[in-house]
Amino acid sequence: MPTQRIWSHLWLGAAFALVPFAAHAELAISANDSKAVLENGTIVTVPNAEPDTVTIIDLSASPPRIIAEVQAPASVVGPPGSVALAPDESFALVTGGMKLDPSDPKKMVPDDTVSVIDLKAQPPKVVQTIAAGKGAAGISINRVGSLALVANRNEGTVSVFTITDGKLTEGARSRSVTRSRGRASPCSPEMARWRSLHAMAIIRSQC
């Protein structure tokens, strides 16, 4: 399969989110990893890659239309769910779990970046960048938009952020939780307790 075709498949498989609790979601967010492609079943880095982007899509239009595209770290390496959209569609959170190794651009290393994108700004823009843990991957926002959790797959930890006026403040980081194939297991007792305490859909999988 030609590399260009593989790349288009990776784009289609990019992290994707829409409002999880709204009855009629109007926005969708796609995080697009520009630094990696799949060649012969192996993920390799792209020489002189363009910056990663986040695409904001209006689902109320027919056909859906792209509202804006902003630059922000993103990664399709690891589990899905690296994008979360606020229930009121005012902001989006995007994790960048992997980055190019500064000492060797042919390799990738874990990253800890969480970007906050203001969707009400004209045009939408990144208004905050904050660190979670190494390999920041799955992210979720609670029903009222006041709390966010990030699963840090390389650490096996969970970062807890409070949300005020569309900005994040780190409140705590859990101790190392049960890991499976290098990631924090969403079905572990520790993660189950987080669900119970915060009534959140943390990482979408069946336990």
C-alpha cells in the first residue's frame, strides 16, 4: 500500500471527539499526528514533518465543514481518546503523548503535553499548555465541565485537573496504577474508584 494511502488511513484514524453527553452535538474535534506514518506495520517518523494540528468540524452543516485548524501537539500512538470536548462546546482538551526525540528525530519519546483550545475565540486558538505525566494519552471531562482526568500510559498514573473558566489547574496525580502492555488499565480497581468518585467516563472501554 503506498505511503500516501497509509497516511490518509492514519488521518482518518486520528483521535476524534464530539460532545459525549449533549443530545445534539454540533462540533467534532480531530487531533492529527503529522510526525508519524505506518510503513510495513511499523510506525516511523516523517522527515521534516509539518506541525501536528487539531481540526474543528461543524457537524450542524450539511455536509459537515471545517471551521478552523490550529497547531497543537497530538499523537495517534497509544489508545484512542486523546481528545475531550467540553459539554458546552466552549473548549477542547488535546493530549500529545509522544514527540520527536530532540537528540534523534528518527525516534519518538513520551511527552506530557495537554493543550487547551478555546473554541469560542475567533478563530479558535490554544490558550493554555500544561504538563500531565509521561505518555499523556486518554483524557475525559466530567458532565459539568469542572474536572478532567488524563491517563499517563508510560507512568501508569492518572493526572487530575480542575477546570475553571476554561483553564486547567493540576490538583493531584495518582500513584502508579495497574498497567497492561505499558498503559494504565481502565478496568483496574484504582480506575474503578476514580469512576465512582467523579462519575466520569474516563476511558471508553468495557470492563
